[in-house]
Amino acid sequence: MNDRNLKLLYIALGSLMLIFLQSDVFQLAISLINILPIPYLPSVTFWLINILSFVGVVIFVITSLKLILNNIK
């Protein structure tokens, strides 16, 4: 496995971790922010998590396609 494929694999793994922010375990842990008396913090946090998960999906798809195309050659 060459260095470029290894870097792409690390990027895909990191973006997969961003996708896992949508899982129920992380959502329950982050919902503890509702206890804090800051008015808009929970909604901003959930929006940021959704945006990061979407970015993670896009990065994962792109790097997976690059890995597949590099290994077909």
C-alpha cells in the first residue's frame, strides 16, 4: 500500500467518525447540553452536528471513490 492510499484511508476513516456523530449514543450525550441555561446553545449544537455529518458523508464518498479508482489502475 503506497503513501497516497494510506492518506486517503485515514481521511476516509476520519470522515466516518464525523458521520458517527449522528448515532443515538452521541446524540444522547450531546443532549445533556439542554441542562445549561444558555438559550440557543442546544439548537446551534445540533445544527453543527448535522452539518459536520453531512460534510463527513461527502468527504467519505469522495475519498472512497479515489481509493477505488487508484486501486483499479
